[in-house]
Amino acid sequence: MTDTPAGRDPTAQAPLCPTGGDSAPLVVTTRIDDLVNWSRENSIWYLLFATACCGIELMQTGGPRTDLDRFGAVFRSSPRQSDLLIVAGTITYKMADRVRLIYAQMAEPRYVMAMGSCANCGGLFQQSYSVVPGVDAIVPVDIYLPGCPPRPEALNEAILRVQDLMKSEHWASRRQGRGNP
Amino acid sequence: MNIIQHVANLLIRSVFHADPASWPWTWLVQAVVIGIAAFLAFAFVAIFAGPVSWIERRIAGRIQSRIGPNRVGPQGVLQWLADGVKCWLKEDLVPAAADRPLFLAAPYLVFTGMFGAFVVLPFGAQVVAADLNVGILYLLAITSLVVVGLLMAGWGSNSKWALFGGVRSAAQLVSYEVPSAFSLLCVVLLAGTLSTQGIVAAQGGWPWDWFIFRNPFMFAAFFLYFTAAIAEGNRTPFDLPEAESEIVAGYNIEYSGMRFLFFLFAEWANIWIMAAISAFAFLGGWQIPGIAPEQIAATKGWEFVGWQALSWTIFLVKATFLVFVVIQIRWTLPRLRVDQLMITCWKYLVPLSMLMVLGVLVLLALVPEGGGADTILRGAMVGLGLAVVLVSALRVRRTFRVDREHYREMEGRDLWYPPYRLP
Amino acid sequence: MVPAVPPPVRPNPVRAYFGNIRRAVSSTFEGMTVTMSWLFRRPSTIQYPDRTEKPVREMLPETYRGLLEVDLSRCTACLLCAKTCPLGCISIETCKHPDGAREFQTFDIDNGLCMFCGLCAEACNFDALAHTREFEASVSSAEQLTVRFVDRPGRLVAKAKDLPPRRPRGSILAALIPGFGRRRRRAAPPEPPASPAPAPAAGAEGPENPEGTA
Ligand code: SF4
Ligand code: SF4
């Protein structure tokens, strides 16, 4: 994808505005986008969806040491109420249908994060006859998080990046949604 | 005369220069004033439910050795606003196979059930929307309307988990109505009236005038009522209808966006309502120590308003304290099993609350109010209450001290980090 | 007939009943005092991106297996790491110049596939490939998961006899990826003054690659 050999394409990744972790902007501006994005990024309810070892790390991230609740991110157990689907773990072909179903059940706007190598590209089970090589083959993925498993702080950083993603969006365009795969 | 008529008459006299008794439009003005009062109560629920959810998350965080929301606004106080706006703008999904009218109406029914209870809550000396003479009955009836909404949500969602949740909540609410009604019956026996203001008026401002410290049976009845109320409000440890580990999210599993927000809202309002009922039925309500209600009613102008505000504040403080207790219970006790839930109700709470009614009746007959035996009984009960508070404070201190030593050895820091220090 | 097992001793139901009540009350009381005492304890949360005493990366042990990083000026393109890797995340290509020097074509590490097992770093004999303590690597497209270490043409393969010193760990990744470690840099305004830890982020302009030793 890059024409220069200089690692990742610098333009492919917009520079991140440094608000994710600081106390969020208090000034409610007149622009409705700002308000909407502000509310969205500060209330990321993620779905409890853990299929393998990464799930343990996902639970740990909600725990005391890396408290995701600080950013308003709490788990919901129903896909209808969650904003973010964190695919934490190996997805087998049998599970793939369920992942799609869960994604289809989520209400717009919805985001998907592929957590760990298995969700990114199949990971160490890539060669297996039964493992989906990357969850982006079945649902659209917004954020990829490498690691096997990623440590809780890495997941926290990925959540902050989801916040950055939300910040750059327009409410009206996102409202339409992306449809189901 | 309650405050609504008071305000309406004042308006009619000052704005329309008419005599409220004979003026033909009095009812209209009164209706408008009632509407405004209802709106204020609604705003109160909204404003109360938001910050309390933030406070609960902070308290839950500290109990679990973490922090809780602290990034949105100063120390996260705007967290509820972010959650609210987000939910409001989220897609409102209706499952294709759902029973559409039931599914759509259920949250509003639940909300109406919760909200209707506010009508008879005695907020202050004259601040009550409607002082019904069957106030307690009305409370019991209107809060059970919730079960219809939950069943509708469970049935209408066309999801087995939602159905389980709805059925569980129906079973639970219907069962726990019994002990809570019996416990409130003790209050009614002592007060001699079903009206909520009458119950408050039968108590006094000082703790020994409160119903909870009237006699040992009332003391027990308070805890029985509190337990039953927690169960009626579907709060942990009795939150079987939304047990994640068993039925995913229970009756609200298919709800998203605004409708889900209504369920959340109703849950928060319900905590407040049950704390308020406990506060006015057992803990003296808005009574100001040293001032009789008649003296308040006799005042005029700003003095009247001042006393009203003070009584309102006292009531709010008591109710908010009980809300904290509910929150702490939630983060202390694990969830019960379904059979344990039913056993707790039918084998323990129901007989015990019947016993309390009997006990209160016997004491009413044997111990005349205001006599020497009554004074001794009240003094002993206040002493018991103080002892409970003192013993629990000492236990907290002991638990803390043991771990403080270990913590200093391991971390080289002091464990002490009081709740008012916000990280 | 005498039963082989004596019938179980049934507890006195009345005692059991009141025992249950007593236990419920006392355990609730105990539990409430314990949770109450937690309100006065220091939370164990590490406020990750910005409100920590030092960056989380520096709290990790030296041997932490974070993102992989290769110092091309020390890499002899022996392909040991690529062959050791059970998943084949490392792809190395070189080409030969007419004068005998070899030049890197690619040195890619697929972070998305890597399981951070450390076998490749162990196999590297020249301390070129090593784990850093970096972990903040979420990206928004799958291609970006692959880190391409050959940042410009003309990176010559090192000779084993004559290797420059290893550049500080983390500095190569920081130089390669724009915005890398952004969360880390926002950390901690009150920098601990007497921190003996080497600051790898400052070493972005470390010893310049001497283009092999041709
Ligand atoms: S990426 Fe690694 S840790 Fe995560 S599920 Fe796969 S094998 Fe387990
Ligand atoms: S750490 Fe393991 S999986 Fe990752 S590149 Fe090295 S050998 Fe391969």
C-alpha cells in the first residue's frame, strides 16, 4: 500500500488530536456535531464478546488496574445497547455466523475493533482449517489492535483511538450506517 | 391546604384579582399549576437520575479499588449527559419479529409506573403533589404497574431471554409486594392513616419520634421493608430479571437507544422512590426537629417558603442517604439464585413481616403512647440504632487497619485515601 | 433389614431457620463494613495515558516482549529470525550489488500476525532484532499492521565483524512511524527529576547508520 519504503504511510493515518485522555472539552459548542461526537466518544459501551485468551485481557481492562470506566466505557451484555464490538479472540468458521449476527443486531452507530492477532488475521491459528483468517473478512473493522494478547493499556489506547475516530465523524453521515455485511 | 392550592389561590388573587372560591376559572388555574408541578417533578427525576448514576459509578469504582468515570468534564460529572445524549441519538431498533405495539409501549408504561409514585411523595411540609387519603395504597398499586410494563417488554421482544426476564420480574414483584405491604401496614397501624402526609405528621423531628425507633418491631419492619423494596426495584442482590450471567440482559435485551434509556431512567427513579418511601414512612420524613408542622403551616410569606425549603432539604438528605445504602448493598452482595429469591421472600420475609404486624398491634394495645414504658422503649431503640452505627464504624476501622499494615509493607505508601480525595 | 448407611442427621428445622436469618444478617453486615472500608483505600488504578507518575512503558520490566524492532545497521540478513518464527511474520529480501555488497529490499514484520513469543529475538545473534517495551500500536487499516523497516533504498546489509552499537530500543520505531508513542509523550507533566532510566525516545537521532562497512 505504501509507495515509499518508509514504513507506514504517514498520510494514511491522520494526526491524532490530543484530547482523548485529558478531561474532555467542557465547552459545549454550538455545533451539533461536536456535541454528538463528544457524547459518543465519552460513552463507548462495549459488548462483552470474548472467545479466547484475549477475552481475559478484555475483562482485565475493565478491572481495577486499567479502569476503562474512567472514559465512560462500560460493558453491556446486549448487542442492542453497545456501540463497540470488540472481537476478542479466535473466530472459528462456526462462530463467524454468530459474529455477523451480533454485528447485525447492534444499533447504529456501531464500531468494530479487532483485538489481538487472531482477530487481525487469524494469528497463530491462521493455518487451521477452522479459523477465520481475520475478522475483517466477515465484518467491517475500524481499529486493529496487534498483540497476543494486547496488554490492557494497549486496549485502552485502542479505545482512545476509537474516540479519535468518532471525533472525526459527521453525525449526519454516520447516522445512515453501513448496513449489514 | 396543600401548596398547589396555595399557589393557585395566590395567583388568582394577585393576577386576576378574583376570589378563588367563587371565580369560575379556578379549576383551570389549578390544573395549570398542577401541570407545572408535574413538569418540575419530572425534571427532578431526570436531574436526579443522572448525577446519581455518576455517583454510583464512582462509588462502585472505589469499592472495587478503581476510580470510575473521571474524564468527562471535571471529575466526570458530565458522564450521565454523554450517556444520555448518546443513547438518545442511537438507532431505535425494533426487532422484526417483535410484537410492535407492546414493544414500543412497554418502556413508557414502566416509566409511568415509576413516575406516578411521585404524586404522593411528601417532599416537604406542604410540598406534595396530591395528598391522597389512600396514599400508601396508591403507592403500592402504582409501583406494581411496573410489572405490566416489564412483562410487556419481555413478551413483546420475542426473545427467550427477554421473556425469562419479564416472567422473573413478574414473579419477583408480585411476591415481594406481600412483605413490603405488611411492613408498611405496621406504619399505617402506628400512624392511624393511609395518607403520606399524615404518616409524616404522626412522627416527629427527633430520632426518638421516628417510627423506626418506636419499638423493636418497627425497627425490624424497617429492614424488612428495605429488603423487599430492593427486590421490588430489581436491584442487586435481587436483580434476577437482568442477570447477565444467566439471561444476558433480561427484559431489556432487545431495547436500544431512547427506549433503553427509559428503562434505565425508571430504574434510577425507582431507587429514589423506595429510598423516599423508607425515609418518610420510617425515618420521620421532612419533619424538622423542634418545630411542629402546625407552626410551619401558620407562617406566612418568605418565612413559610424558608421552612418549606428546610423541610424539603431534610427529606432529600434522608432519602439520599438511603440511596447510598442501596448503592453500597448493590456492590457488596452477590446475586441470589431464583429459588433462593423465592425462599427469601415466602419463607422468611413474609412470616417475619406478619410477625411484626402482630407485635406492633400488641404493643399498641399494651404500651400507651407517651407513657413511661413508651419512653423507655424509644430510648432503648435509639440506643440500639446508635450501637449499630458505632459497631459498624468500628468494624470498618478494624478492617481498614489490618490491611493498612500490609499495604505499607508491600507498596511503601499509605493506604488512606478518603472518598473526598478524587483521583 | 438394617440400612448400611445411617440416615443423615436432619438439622433441627427451627434452629436452621433462625440460623439462616442470623447468618444473612451477620454476613450482610460484615460485607457492608468491608466494602465501606474500601471507600477509604487508595485505588489501584494506573491512570494510563496521561495521569501516571511515569509512562506505563517504563513501569514494564526490561524483558517485556512488546513490539519488535530491528536495527538494520546491525542486521546481517542471516534470516535466522525469519526461519525461527513459527508464523512467518518476518519477511526479509536482499539483493546483491555488482561490487558484492548486499542491500535490503524488504524487512517487514507483521505485527498483526506476530504472537510476541520472542523466538526470533532469541535467535538473533547480533542483537539487531529485539523486543521493545512499546505496546501502543492500534491502527485503522490492516495494511498498517505491517511495519516496514527499510525506510529508504540503499540500506546495506551489515557485516558481522564490524557492527555499530545498538541504537536505543524504541528509537527506531519512533523514527519510523509518525505519531508513534503519542499517548506516551503526553504523559506526566511532573517528570521525576532523578530518573536514571535511559530515555529511548530521545535517541531518535542516535548514531547514524554508517551504511554497512563497505
Ligand atoms: S490473539 Fe493470541 S491471545 Fe488473542 S485470542 Fe488469539 S491466541 Fe489468544
Ligand atoms: S515474536 Fe514470535 S511470532 Fe513474533 S515475529 Fe518473533 S518469532 Fe514470530
